[in-house]
Amino acid sequence: MLFTYLKQKAYEKKLRSVDIPDVFRHCFEQVKNLDLKKSIKDVEFIVFDTEATGLRPKEGDVLLSIGAIGVSNGRVDLSKSFYELVKPERNIPHHSVVVHNLTPSKLKGLPPVSDVLARFFEFCKGDILVGHHTFFDIRFLDLALKENFGITLANRVLDTAMIARCIQRIEDPGKVAMEETRTVHLDGLAKRFNIKMPDRHDAYGDAFATALIFQRQISLLYKEGISLLKDLLRIGGVR
């Protein structure tokens, strides 16, 4: 708790020192006032995914798209959706196009990443973000936020891969294969829950599939008595 308090105070100080759109200050205020004792089903989540030119933001790779969908009352909320493409500030490598099919022609004349980020966080507000192996996405968001606004991500973040490992331990304590593997594949989880993924490596398509997985994970955790936000953050929170 002390660490969280000190981290929030440092973030507040940073917000006072930079000139940024008000949406980011409003977002932080909501994050700061998050009620960790709430039931999971009373919390608003935003499940998101990104696509980029590669895997190394510090070596020049940049965001190309952000997709997201809401989860409310433990259910996927189709009325709350976000998807935007981003104007790349660099050439798009061929191997990247092969993965996500975002060609230079599709990304021509689009808004800069600063505009897309402002709209994305207006959409998210202070809701908890959920992704699959979110370390990848957070690195890109943090770097883009820092370069354009001088801040980093304020929202709390959950990782469905970490939640999957917890469920694995509950269901089969003697099985350690998943626990000892760094990667829990999205396709594998989708198959387990009988979720089809026709739009793989599309930011919105992957976000939608992850949201369906997260919905089922919430249901399984409830059956095991894990029903409070603080417990969900304990097992699946990355920041």
C-alpha cells in the first residue's frame, strides 16, 4: 500500500509538470480512486490489443493500431468498442505486413499516434485494462505516451495469461507445464473455451477474442470464490 501511495504521489507530481490534454488527468483521478473491494462483476474493464511494426519499441518500432472492447457485469459489452489505425512515423517492414496485413496504403493519411492515444484514453478513462501477455502492449503505450506527453500509463493492467496460470494451478495443482512456460498462447486459450478467432493479428479481433476469454475466466474464478477486484489484481495484475 505504501508503495502504491508513493507511486501515485510521484505520478501526480509528474502530471503537474507537463502540458497534456485533460483526459490524462481525469484518467489518473479515476485510477487513484479505484475501489479494490468491489466485486469483479461490478467493475468496468477495457480489454485491448495493439499491432506494431515490430517487437522493439526502443529500437524504432511504432504502434500501428489499437483495438479495445468493454467488459461490464462480467460480460462482453459490444456497445463499448474502439479501433483506430495510426499513422506510422517510419517505413513498415515486410515481415510486419505479413503478420497483421497493415500495408502502407492502408495507413496513409491517418492521424498521428498522439491523437489516437488521446482518444483511446478518453474511451478507457480510468478503467482497468486487460490484455494477453500485456508486457508487449504496455511497452509500446508507455514509450508513445512518454514521447508525446511526457507521462506513462496510469491505468491498472491485468494479464489473461497470468490469470490462466492461476486457474491452471487451481484446477490441476500437480501439473506444472503451464506454470513453467513463459508463454500461454492466446490460440490455446481460445481453443479451450471454444472461441473462434477469424481475425487473428488484428488489434480489434484479438481484443474481442481476449475479452471472451476474460469473460470465461471471471466465471471460473467466481466458482472458486475469487470474486473481489483486489484478488483478481493479485493473481493477474502486472501494474
